[in-house]
Amino acid sequence: MSTQANDPRQPSAAKPFVSPAVNPQDLPVDYSGFIAVVFGIAGVMFRYKLSSWLAIIFCAQSLANMRNMENDLKQISMAMMFAIMGLVTNYLGPARPGTKS
């Protein structure tokens, strides 16, 4: 029951896979990084706590899926700064007018 004689594969013709070089400008857009920036800005400007927390979550997702180190790190750091700034202003900032603290 040996199928070695009828095996059509040729081990000598096998070559290791080499991924093609991709230009950093041709990489797909990092949507989670962009969404993190949008949520971070909304958290700072409109003082939405949920928006700031979502920005941090999307920053972590973007950091985990980072492909282009230089450009993505700039975007992630900007989004993280907006998210942290939003959380600081929401939790430690002055109370909003018309709300009970």
C-alpha cells in the first residue's frame, strides 16, 4: 500500500516561499488607526467617555496589526494621546455645567 512510487510531487523542485517586497505606500489603509483617531478627537472635543475608551481599544488593535513601523507608529501615538487626553479631561477635568457631580 505504498504510494511513494506514484507520488507526483517532486521534492527537488520545491522552493521556499519568499514574500514579495511591497512599497510602504502600497500597503492597505489601517482603518483601526484611523477610527482610533476619530474616536480620540470626539472624546476630547465632545467629552464622551465611551469614545475615549473606544479610541484606546482601537489603538491597541492597530498596534497589534502594525505593518509599516514608522507611519503607523505616528498615527497610533497621536490617537493614543487624544484618547488619554480625553480620559483625563473626562475624569479629572472640571464638571460640565448642568450636571451633578
